[in-house]
Amino acid sequence: MSDDLQTMSLSDSRKNMLYLLWGLYLGSLVTGGVTLIIGIALAYIKRDDAGTGVERSHYTSAIRVFWWSVLWCVVGMVLVWILIGWFVWAIATIWFIYRCVLGLVRAGESRAV
């Protein structure tokens, strides 16, 4: 990515939307996934309206985080009967939290994810 894409400034309202998106994702850890569904819908809706490459990268990243999380949760469910699934879920949860926090930090810095 070019330096222009990674450092383009976002307006406060656009930053707030990104904060909301990543906050909904993190909130899903408490709500049992309800806010994650709202977050993925928001990401799909707002991605086409994204004004900058930075903003679009956040929505694209959120969509990827969602689908990778779904994949690893399903793999964990399949493997839970041999106890490996618990390990898969733990690693997937840590990765999910990391990606959401990274998104929040990068949104605050107006940087691409």
C-alpha cells in the first residue's frame, strides 16, 4: 500500500462509524454474537459508500474477520469432541480480539488495516 493510502485523514463522523463497527464486533463477545451480525451488515452496507481507501480497508477487513471467525468456529465445533476444538476456539478468540483492537487503533490513527 502506498503511504497516501495508509495516512489519509478521516473525518470525525467516518472515524466514529469505524469505532462503532469494531465496537460492535468486540461487543459480540458479551452478547453472544448478536452485535457481530449487526456489525457485518454495517460493514457490507458501508463498504460501497466508503470515501477513502483507508475507510474501505476497515470495512473489507471487518468482513474478512467475520468470515474467518465463522470458519474457525465451525472447525472448532467439528473438533470439539476430541478436545482440540477448545484450543481452536481459544486461538480464534484471541485472534478475533487482536484484529478488532488493531482496527480500533488504526481507525484512531486514520490508517488502513
